[in-house]
Amino acid sequence: MTTSPDNASLKIMVIDDSSTIRRSAEIFLGQAGYQVVLAEDGFDALAKMNDHRPALIFCDILMPRLDGYQTCALIKKSAKFHSTPVIMLSSKDGLFDRARGAMVGSDAYLTKPFTKDSLLKTVREHTASLLTK
């Protein structure tokens, strides 16, 4: 995959309590030219959002302290970030998990472990309108 010069202007936040998932996402997104912001849980992410203003957020569902559903709901209730796409990450691929994610405002759902191609395809789908502005 070639790196688009526009990718570098986009920041993508990855919220996951697994260092392996965070690192994989950081490598895949970094190789594609995106700026990556990592957060270990929902509280960490909320603390970093104002400073980094991500264009897209990947959010794990099962995390300590503040789970992904709660984190997504708080992001979507925020006046600043309500239109920021939030993609839920989960090792579960059940209808209930997808429905609950949609109920709190998530824009899509990506099953872990994800591939580089599936991750980048999801990013392109949810940031295409940002790159044409």
C-alpha cells in the first residue's frame, strides 16, 4: 500500500488495554502514513482527546475502569467529538455486541484480531470525506 500525503494530516486514536493490539494498530497505521495516538483505557483516551483531536477512534469494548460502550457514549455526547467516527473493537462477533455498540453511537465494528487490510479499509471508509475537504 502506498502512503498518501493526506494521511499524515489525520490522527487516529486507538483505545485498547492490550499492548499487543495497540502496537499492531500503531505499526499498520504508521506504515500507511497516519499519525497515531494510543490510549490504554477510556479514561486515558478522554484525557488525551482535547490535545490530539483525532479524526477517527478505534475503541476496544472490554477494558477495565471504563469499558468501550461507556467510552463511546461519552465521546458521542461531547459537543466537540460527537461527529468523530468511533469504531468498536472486539474479539466477539455477536449480533448483541454490534447492536449494543450501535446503541451507544458507534459507527462500525471491527473484529479482533484484525488484519492490516481490514484496519486500513475501515479507516479509508470512515475518513474519505475528511480527505476531500
